[in-house]
Amino acid sequence: MAQDLTVLKLGGSLLTDKTKPYAVREDVLKSVAREIKDCISEGLIQSLVLLHGAGSYGHPLVLKHQLHKGFQNREQILHLAKLQEKVNEFRHMIVKQFHEIDIPMVLLHPSSMVTSEKMKMTNYFLESLRGFVSLETVPLLGGDMIIDSVMRWSVGSGDQLAVILSKELGAKNLIFASDVAGIYEADPKQNPDAAPIERINLNELDKTLERMGASSVADASGAMKGKLMSIVPAKPLIEKGLDVGLLSMMEYGTLTKYLKGEQVQATRVVVE
């Protein structure tokens, strides 16, 4: 596997307007795709696996039909199938955008390679993913509903999967991009004066969680606190050199500066 692999998770809050059902931020998607291509052209990204959140294509249906709680009744099964179809519409929009700028993106579904137990991903088959990476394509995966040995199905978090892939594929960088510039002490959408947190030490995570406010938008995956908890298993990887950062890609150039090591507002996750 490529030594300089970057695993990049594009949040649903970045690519969609989570206050409106099925609302893609087309201008942001185009900007994100263009910047990723430029980073590849400049050699800042040598090998890439891309993940995405479902955003307004996933969370409304998940919450409306209580799909995040697992199987409760047979009526949910049709809603589960319709959810898969709706999220696939979004996935194809992403793939199309990257194909238009000549990025060889291939669409893969976590539900076909990952299973879980009580929402924790426990089993995965990644040989096809490894193969596509070796072909120098850009695999696209994302939040998905996956088979769960206890709940029958559960929400397969793209954040949790990003950490797993970073470990299994030996990533150099793990980056979470959203519509806000990392982690804040309070929700910056509700409190514009909220102070950003530049570094989070996983050895003092409890203190950080106490400082953080609640998210302003309903989110089936737990919003920023859930994201941080998903990163915790990466602690041994961070100790061995994995660079983990959270930043915004609402404006072109932030990812580029981050990868160049230039000053940019972001949150780095460290172990000290």
C-alpha cells in the first residue's frame, strides 16, 4: 500500500445544507473537487481514499423512521431500502463531479464490505479497496446502513470507517473536512464568539468534551462530539505518526495550506 496515503472525510455539513432535505451545496462540491485535484497535481496528495457524510440525504430519513435504533418492525425495511437509494443519488453526484475534472473515482459501498456489532464496526473485507488504491484510482465510500449482528442493521459512521481505513491501509494523513474550521468550545453557528480549539490531546479528551457545546442540527451520527469519539481508536496510530486534523473546506485553499504545513485555522488531534 502507498506510504503517503491520505484518508479524507468530507462531512455531510460541508457538501449539503443539513437544514434542508436533499440540498447539495453544488458550488462547494465543485470547489472541493477542484482543490483535491490541485493537491494531487502538486504532489501534496499522492494516494487518496475519500469518504463522505450523508448529510441532508441521510439524516432526515434515518431519524424520521428511527433507523439508527436498528430493527424495530418490518415497516422499516422498505424505508431502509429507500434510504439507500436516496443516498446513492448523492454519491453519484459526487462521482460525476470528480469525473468531470478527470479524477478516476470509483464508488464503493461500506455495506458490502463492513459489518458491525452494536454500531461498532467489527468485521471488514478490504481487498477490493486495496486493489483500487493500487490502481491509482480514488475510491469513494461514505456513511451507510450496514448489517449489525445485534441490531440487525445500524448506521455505519463514515468517521469510524475513516479511522479503520487509516489503520488498515497505513495512512499518513487523516483529515476531517466540514463547514466549520475544526472543534470549538461552543457551537460557532449558535455562538459566533465561540473559541476554536487548536489542539486536542486524546489523553485529556474528557476535559475537551466538557468544554464543547451541543450541536445546533439534529445528526444521526452524533455531530462533533461523535466525531471525536470516533477518533479515539486512532490513538495508537497517532502515537506512531498519523497526522489527524479537522478543518473547513468551505473556501478553496484551506486544505492546500494545511498539507503544506502553513498556518491555517484547524484542530489537530494529538497524543501528549
